Amino acid sequence: MNFFELAWNILPALLKGTVVTLEITGVSISIGFILGILLALGRVYGNKFIYLLTTTYVEIIRGTPLLTQLFLLYFGLPSIGVMLSPLLAAVIGMGLNSGAYQAEYFRGAIQAVKSGQMIAARSVGMSKFKAVRYIILPQMLRIVIPSWSNELIYLVKYSSLAYMIQAPELMAEGRLIASRNFRTFEVFLVVAFIYLVIVLILSKVLDILEKQIRIPGLEMQAV
Amino acid sequence: MSGIVLKAENIHKSYGGLSVLRGISFEVKRGETKVIIGPSGTGKSTLLRCINQLSPPDKGRVWLDGVEITDPKVDINKVRSSIGMVFQDFNLFAHLPVLDNVRIGLTKVKGMEKKEATDLAMEELQRVGLRDKASSYPAELSGGQQQRVSIARALAMNPKLILFDEPTSALDPELIGEVLNVMINLAKEGMTMLVVSHEMGFARSVANEIIFMEHGVIVEEGPPQQLFSNPKHKRTGEFLHKITELYGESEK
């Protein structure tokens, strides 16, 4: 069997893993997105207590390896009676982790919104909440896209760590196939190729999105 | 309702030990245009922000239409929606087209229906001569146009009073006129305005009264003719002389 025949044969199984990879990435980037916005708002607008709480969270998550965090969730929690499925542990772990990184991107972007925007919103009579909701966040989300794109792409690749906690994603499928046919090099070449394709497609999509929602005067202030 | 729209009493404000306002008291009557002048760093902008509580004063009280708005029980967001504010650097909402800049306060603060808000916003844009720019983004407009939009944004809320914080200071000289003309028309239509400005021509011809401030206190207050031709304080005369030399007496 030459390389292309092999690749063709193992593709269905790898695509099954790819779907799981995309699920893990999709769910954890979403968890991280919501968490990241809340953390960023806490760090920028929160009182001393909330600032301290959110900052501590971000520092702890960023200061420890993702793999360690996943092991704590999957292998550690059962010792206190909490059993998580591999997939659940993976999306929770990666979501909580991504939230901390996204928070930093969002925080930078919020701070890049000109201070006069908040003042003008308040002077029209908006509450702080409305000002954030209608004025600050829409601008922040546009400013953040270029740097946020990196986080999504990292996450696609870091999702391979979920293999270490038995989640049946792309790497796990590759490992399984290689352990049966012993053509490790070729199998992981195909795996690498699939990751590459996903990343290239996502980059392109984000690029288009960025252009679609571009507004004159806002694109200049990339973080 | 009395004829006094705004009353400020004994306003004090300091930042980190630096005393910026040291007991400011004045009144603005309905339909009156009052211009605050004075050297930079004197606390003029701070005073405006103390009035609409963007930076609440450390001490002193402010009344709007007889209601004390420095009272902590007052809903300050509601109060601010009835005090327009126009900034030196416009501060238009950068992600919104001109129409939405004018409309957003109506829909999101006043809870007005979109259709009604659109009509009203277009009327105000007409008033500042920018109806045809409704779908442009702020960055696509000149400074003068942006400032006129920001005036329309303030007007749309049907304010009891508009605060102007050096509205022409960030503009190229050839764009100052279009903004001043809008303000002159507002004054004629009876809008109550409190204006921090270095435009002596505007102050002289439009202001009912001029307040000269320095070092956080009001040095002198009176009608333009009195301050320009017969100031009570030597310092007032010096400042007016210097500023007129610098900025000229243009604008009607």
C-alpha cells in the first residue's frame, strides 16, 4: 500500500476524530469567549475585589500548563467524587483555560477603545452597563479580531492534548491507527495535514469576517 | 418652574490633593447663553463635568430645574439624558453611522420606538445641515461635520441645557465657522447653553453673560460689553486682551 492508498484508507477514521476535535475546539472557544468577556470586564471595570478575583484567576490559569489542568479535571477530580467524561473534561478544561487568554485579548481591546467613548455614552444618559453593551463591546469585538484569531488557531492545535485524557479526537484516532498498522510516520503526516487544513480554513474565514465588519476609523487601532 | 435652569453652589473639586475648583457658584437662566472663559488648567472643563456629575464634585450642590441633582437619591442617568454635552474632540460613537449616533440615546435611553427615533434624529441632522450624511461613519466626516453631528446627538435628547466643552478647539480654523453658526442659531432659538470657549467673537456677540475663571474661582462675571470695555478686575482685562490678540475677533 503506497502512501496515498494508506491515507485514503485511514481518512474516514481520522475524519471521525476531526469532528471530535472541531467539537472540542468549538465548545471550548465559546466557553472561553463568554468567560473571557466577563473576566475582561471585571478587570477593567470591576471594583477592587472583582479585579483581584479575576486577575488571580487569569494568573493561575496562565501560570500552569494546560495539560496539568486537564489531568486535574480528569484524573484528579474523581478522588473527590467528581467523574467527568473525557469530552466533558476536555471542553471544561480548555474552556476555562482559553477564557483566561481571551480575557487578556479582550482587556487590551477594551483599553484600546478611546476613553471619550465611555464618557460620551454616559453623558447621553446611558448607565455603565448600557454604555458597555452598546458602545464599548461592539468596538472592542472589532478591534480584537486579529489577536483573537490567534487564540482560536492555538486552540485547534492544543485540543490535541485532549488525547492525553482519552478523548477520541484526531490525535487519538491517529495514535490508534498507528498502533495497529505501525506506519506511524505516514499516519501522523496525514494527521498533521488535516490540522493544517483546518487552521488555513479558519484563518481565511476570520480574515473575511474581519473585512466584513470593518468600519472606517476602527480598523486602525489593532491591539 | 422658575426661570433658572441651572444653579451651582459652592462647587469644590480636587484631584489627588490638587485643588481644581475652589467654590464656584453661578446660575444659568432659561434661554440664556453663558460663556466660561479663562486660562487653561483653570478647571473650566472640570466644572462642566461636575455639573452633569461625570466627575461628581467633592463639595457643593447643583440644581437642574429646581431639582437637586447632587442628591445621591437622584437617578443620575436620567438627569444626564436631559443635559446635552458637546466635547472638544467630538467623541462620536466610532462604530455607528451618523444616524445611529443621533438615534441611540433615543432608543436605548429614552426607549423610543425606532421609527419615531429615526424621524426625530433626521430632523436634528437637518437642523445642523447634515441630513445627507446620515449613513456615513464618523471617521468619514470632517471635524466640523463631526462636531455638528455631536450637537445633533445632544439636541435629539431634547435637553434642558447643553454643555459645550471647547467645541471648536480641536478644529481647523476654516471649520470653526460652521460649528459656531450652528451654536449661534441655537442661541437664537432659545436653547440654554453653557459654553467653555476661547472664541471671543462668539462670546462677545452671543453670550448673555461671560464668566471669567482663574485658579478654580470665578474672578468676574457679567455681560460681554461690561467685561470687554469696563472690567472690574485688572486680571480680566489682561486675559481678554491677550486672548483677543491670539484668537482675533472674527465671527460676527
